[in-house]
Amino acid sequence: MKLLASLLTAAILAAPVFSAYAAGDAPKAAKPDLVKGEASFTAVCAACHGADGNSAIAANPKLSQQHPEYLVKQLQEFKSGKRNNAVMKGFAAALSDDDMRNISYWLVSKPAKAGFAKDKDLVALGERIYRGGIADRNIAACAGCHSPNGAGIPAQYPRLAGQHADYTAAQLNMFRDGSRANSVQMTQVAAKLNDKEIKAVSDYIAGLR
């Protein structure tokens, strides 16, 4: 009888816990620590991406104001090797999931500096591709996922506005040749673009704001 009573008591005490989980009230992740995020970014990332995430080096992406969910995903995939980059794999390998979240949420709090298009001869072509795609080749408009002003969609599609044209073009080329393989959608889009179109849309994106 004592054993039965003990089991019944344990079941009663556990019931609120099970009910909470059933109702979807599972424990939530800790709130990102922006102070730690800034410290980690300064120590690990700032040399290449700028003190506030506004990289001054065209080959390195601007990270400021980027959606944190996207940044966390990229860092995790650098770490796992799903996104292949030897330099970033080394840095990401040293970061915990909490480090990644802290850095990413600190970066979204930093305003992005505007960029600008440089190639006047190609900017009109870039705008057409970005806003309307290329219908006769089934190339979707970039704006459909990344929004007309390049702000992207949080937790789904990254912010592109003001990104260095050299970096964007490099990523599109990598999607096209298969050396970057962590987005099926982008691989399918880039596969249909030629060199001129990649250059044009990358330059147009740099001037979005």
C-alpha cells in the first residue's frame, strides 16, 4: 500500500509538468546576452567584418542588421561543414550555440551602412532581374523572397540591401557551380543566370536601401 501511495503521489506531482509540455509550454531558450555577443564578435569576427558588422572589405559580407536566425543557421552550417568555407569553419568551430545566438542578436541591433551601385550600364538589367525575374527562363524575382527593398524576411530569407556586390556575385557563382550547397532554392536560381546577369543583379543589390 505504501508503494502504491508513493506512486500515486509522484504521478500527481508530475501531472502539472506533463500538462505544461502538452500545452506547448516547454522551457524557452535563454535570452541572448548582447554584452557577451559584442565581446565575442570583437574577439573573433571584427577583424574581417568590421567593428560594428559593416565590413569595409568587399570580399567579406556586411553582417550588421542581418536577421539573427539566418546568421545562426550559417554559423552552424559552417561549423558542420554543410556550408564549405575553411576559414569560417575554423572560427565557427570555436563557438557554442549560445555564442552564435549572442553574436547574431547583437549584430541585428547594429544599423547597416548604405551601399551603392557602381556600374551604370548594368544597373537597369539588375533592377529588372531583382524586381521581375526573367520569365522566359523561369527565373524568379529576387524581390519575392528578399523583399523589394532588400530587407529580406526574418527567419526565412536574408537581408541583402547594401551588401557588397563582389560578395554577392561570389556567392551566386558558388551556388551556380555547386561549391556552396546549403540552399536548394538559390542553387536552382543561380544555375540559370549568366555572368553578366550575376554581375548586374549583385551591383543593383548593393544600392538597395
